[in-house]
Amino acid sequence: MDGTRVLGRVIDPGPRTTDLTPVSVQLARGVPASGLALPRATAGLDANGRAVVVADDVVLAVDDAGGVRVVAQDRRLAGLPLFAAEGGLVARQGPELLRVGLPA
């Protein structure tokens, strides 16, 4: 993004936009982070203001130059509703809201 303009995709699966393969399996098969199909993804900002994408149980970070890398994988994230809140990502687990802490 540049101000209010979107400059382009940073994660582009090409023709695999409807691929439902779990992200961890795609990574194990050698798909680069910038080429993952992410049909179940949530995007937001972490506590440091870094753009992150959570898909299945994998967390991807997007840097200012558009580089994408895996920063975490945690089975506890799979299936939890995640959303961005002031100060980072939050997961809903039943009636509780859990802050999602991420490595740098």
C-alpha cells in the first residue's frame, strides 16, 4: 500500500486460487510463502504494526518491501476465528479473547 492506494499483491498463488490444501502442506511441498493459496486467511497487524496473514495454523509476515516469510506455526491457531484489534491479533476461543503473540 502507498497511502490509500494498493500497489499489488504480495502473495499470489497464480492459477491455484481455489486450492484448499492446508498451508503447512503447501510449504512442505516446496511452495514459496509468496505463492501460497490462502482461502482461509485473515490479515491484520501484529502488536508492532507489521502486516501479518494467518492461514490455517501458519503465520506469515509481510515486510515493507513486500517480502513474505513464515514467522510461526502453531496447531492451536487452526480453526480459531482471528481478527485484528488495537495492539495486535486476537483469537476468539469460546467466550474468551486471546491475544496472539508472534515472534519478531
